[in-house]
Amino acid sequence: MSIENVISSAIIRSFSEKLLDHLTLDVAIVGGGPSALVAARYLSDAGLKVAIFERKLAPGGGTWGGGMLFNEVVVQEDAIYLLDAFHITHRPIPDAPGYYTLDSVEMASGLIFGALKSGAKLFNSVSVEDIVFKEGKVNGLVINWTPVERLGMHVDPLTVIAGAVLDGTGHPSEIIHLAAEKAQIKLNTPTGGILGEKPMWVDNGEAQTVENTQEYFPGLFACGMSANNVAGGYRMGPIFGGMLLSGHKVARLMIEKLKK
Ligand code: 48F
């Protein structure tokens, strides 16, 4: 075989094997933002089969650009153990004890590397366009290539089946929206619906991101800004401790549920 076709066939075979091996999952994660990447790492460390489906070419979500494209972010003391676990460098802010700055690109790449090294698989440029909903339960995801979605091509999707689904889609809570609207389910919120994100209130938003991280319907969890949007939490801008802690919390909740 020519080297050209050695390369092509190796890529096609290797990708196909990876996808085939991940059509049935313990956890299907939608979105590769910071909270989801932390969750992916701890879910995989617990021996669960995990895949992340990320719409964009590069996972990392809202981490890359720091604050207003200044590529630094802030993390508070409570979450520093997670930065250490991913070997991400941080520096104390001299006049604000308990707060640290770090390079947002190192954070994004460190979280991605840590999640994948733990065994989670990433399918990028893949958009989740629907859920599999059978016998009153969320059973998996309906996926398609992002370029197909973006070009509005009339191409049918494929599916993956999962023991549980994690909505890590950030501010829009896309998967919980789909579930609430299309499957007409009642969510585990005071109204049974999505309450919607509130404006900026940094410390409150950080605390609520962790509090709001939970199972919103059997088999359907949310973390990060998605959880805040579902439960009506405040936004917080470029401080990321709450996101990291939310990812760790949701991993613990999902492990507990799936190992029962
Ligand atoms: O929004 P995002 O970074 O998720 P997060 O973990 O973190 C939020 C922070 O970045 C920031 C913040 C902190 O102060 O407020 O916003 O909650 O990443 C969400 C990822 O999900 C992908 C999207 O491209 C992004 O990378 N995503 C969204 N919808 C879909 C999706 C979908 N339907 N299918 C696949 N990926």
C-alpha cells in the first residue's frame, strides 16, 4: 500500500474503532467546557466508560479567552486542589489572599489533557442535536457533525446509548432544554422548568454553580453554567473555581448513581 493510503486507512480504522467502542457508554457528556472536563477525568478515573461530544473543533469552552481576551483567569483557594491534580500552574494574587491567577490557555489545555489521559474519549466537531428518550428515561444522545448542523444539510444523525447523560453545554443548557421541551419532562427545579440564568454576582454565582450541580431528571445531570441556568443562578465571569468544583461534584454524584 502507498504511504498515502497507509495514513488514510490507519486514520479511518482507528477513528471507526474508537467510535464503535463508544456507542454504548456509562456517561455521555455534552460539551467540553471546564466543568465537563473535570467531570470526565474523575468519572474515567472511577473506571466508567466516558465520552465527550463537543460542538467545536477545540474543547475548552469559555476558558481560552480569559476575561475579555486577556488570557488570564482567577481561581479561588477551594478549587486549587483541582488545578494541582491537573498540574496547572497558578500564582497567588498579592493583595487578595485565597485568590490565584493562571494562564487561561494552560488551564484549557491542561484540563483537556488530564481528561483524555484518564481515559475519557473526545469526539470534537460533533453536535448533540437531540436525546434518546425511552420509557420515560433519558437513554442517550443523537449526534451529528457540526458542519452538517452549521450548513443546514438534511442529513440524518446517529445515536449513542448511555447509562447517564451530563449536560455541560454552558449558558444555554441545550440538552436540558431539549429534554424539557421535546420530552416534556418535569425537571427537579421549583417550577419543574428552566428558571434561567441571573445577572452577574460573582461570589453568589460561584457558590450556586456548585449547589445547582445535580441530577435534574433520572439519568440527566447538569454541571457548570448549564446547572446555573437551569436552577436560576447568578453568572460570575472569569473566575473558574465554581466550574472546577462543579465538575468534581457531578462526577461524585454520577459515580454514586451508576455504581448502585
Ligand atoms: O460554556 P462552557 O465553557 O462550559 P462550563 O463548563 O464553563 C462555563 C465557563 O466557561 C464560563 C463561565 C465561567 O465564569 O461562565 O462561561 O459551564 O463550555 C460549554 C461547551 O459546550 C459545547 C460548547 O461548544 C462549549 O465548548 N456545546 C454546547 N452545546 C453543545 C455543545 C451541543 N449541543 N453539542 C455539543 N457541544
